Amino acid sequence: MLRNIDPLLTPDLLHALCAMGHGDEIAVVDAHYPADAAGRASSVGKALRIDGADSARAIKAILSVLPLDSFVESPAQRMMVDGQPDEWPHVQREAQHEVDRGNGKPTPMTAVPRKTYYERARQAYAVVITGETRGWGCFIFKKGLDVTPDVPSSEGRAHISSYLARGDLP
Amino acid sequence: MLRNIDPLLTPDLLHALCAMGHGDEIAVVDAHYPADAAGRASSVGKALRIDGADSARAIKAILSVLPLDSFVESPAQRMMVDGQPDEWPHVQREAQHEVDRGNGKPTPMTAVPRKTYYERARQAYAVVITGETRGWGCFIFKKGLDVTPDVPSSEGRAHISSYLARGDLP
């Protein structure tokens, strides 16, 4: 438990989200998904867990700290219902609400066929299994960046330490 | 790098701060301290690093997420200058400013004799070495808790998942 950080974000999950860089992907899957195997194949090397929450609540926690990639058209994706690309199960509609809210603007999720999703999850940086018991609660998010404006460092914000503010180091 | 989290907090440091529980201690030491040895003896088992910042900046980052313990009289402590318990080096005055600000109220650091500090650091949950090059930049913080009010769960805030809000589980 930390101040100002969603309590669903465990030490291992926080570590992974922070270690991810621009373009790395995280798969958020429902409780039925073969997440342990996918997690072992992922960069992290093990599945991460948010057992006590459904898809929307887990996504809310993750997007409270993870910026989505603005360099691509679809930084958020959902698993397509087999043969029904336009079908939106309730679990995905609830997730879409949290994606829009977390990203601060409408960010429609595109659909990924199930077989393709399986491959993508294994290639992800991390795989997070949730407590979601409904089907089709599977999503992929691509990490973006909140970049510091390119202003002179003397105007602040460009450096994270206070060395330069002290003026005693180059 | 994460949204809404100080960029000085690395994946390993975030992991440690989040994994700490009520009463666990973290030692924040200057660049001269035998931190590697102390870190190996700590619960984490290795020293954590905030190389690019001085003491005050590092403390600001840590206290942006770490609550201080309200159960004890001195949740924040500083290394005492040998034989001069009332001496406050600049590095410690700057740190005191960040402690007060981070904890939201005046929280005077008490002084720990140097030899005692060495023992305390080795028994800490974590040891963080900073880029502080001045001497006496050594501190100990005891983790507290922002506890959820004891209200009926139906009024919210007492549970972190949305299972109960859905009403379909006990």
C-alpha cells in the first residue's frame, strides 16, 4: 500500500509498469486465460496477478499510472468475439469506459482475433491475470510517454535531479 | 517512467516501497555510505539507488508515496553529527523541509548516533543510496499507513475491487 497509488497495483505489477518503455505492451486477461504459460513467455517471465478485481477495475488501476501510446492508431485493443468483430460484450463496454477515462479522451479499442491475441500476449512485456469471470475479458495496452517539453534546462522540468538547480555541476 | 509518479522512483525502489508494511524502515544514505554492504543485509537484499539526486530531492520522491508512521514519536530520523546532537548541517535542514512538506505537518527529525545508525540501516527493510556528496546525508523513515475509515462496505472505500459493487458475490 502506498499513498497516491491505486491499492490494486502490487509491488510486482508496479515494477513491471515502471520498467516498461515506449511501445512495450501489457496483456490484461480474464480468469480463464492461460495466463501462467503466457506470463512465462513474456519479458517479465511470470504472470502478474490482480485477483480481486474485474476487468474494468483492473484497467482503471493500470491506466492510473500507464500512459497509452499516442504514436499508434490503436494503443488499446480487445479480444474479438469469434466471427463477430462488431460484438461488444458487457465486459468490454465497461473496459472501454475506463480506457476513455484513463486516457482522457475517447480511445476506441480495436478488435484482435482470438488466435492472434494468444500470440500477442506471449510476446508482451507483461501479462496480468484479473479476477474477471466473464468471458472475453482480454485486452492489450501499448505504453506511451508523457514527455518533458523541450525547454532549456534552466527553466526547469527538463531534469529530474536538483544538481543543476544548485549550479555546481555541469 | 510512469504517469503521476515521481520519475526518480525506479522499478526496484517502487517495488520495495510498496512491499513495505507498517513499521518497516527505509534508510536513505549519502554517496559515501557503505550502502552496498548494508543493502545486502537489509530485507531487500541489495542496495537500491537514486544516483542522480541529492538528499532532499530523493526524500521528496520517496515521501510522495510513502506515508510516515503516526504510531511513533519520531517516524523520521537523521544521523547525528559526532558529539554535536544539536548541529544541523545544511543537507539535513533541506531534508527536514521535505519531510515536513511530505508529511503535511512539522515532523522534526530526531538524531541517531552514527554507530547506532549503521546498525539500524543494516536492519532496515531497504537501503537507498543517493547522489548526495555532502556528509551527514543519512536518514531513516518508518512506514505508516493511510487506513481506510471503518465504515460499512456498502458505503464504499472499504473494498478495493468492484465485486461487491456488482452484488453477485458475498
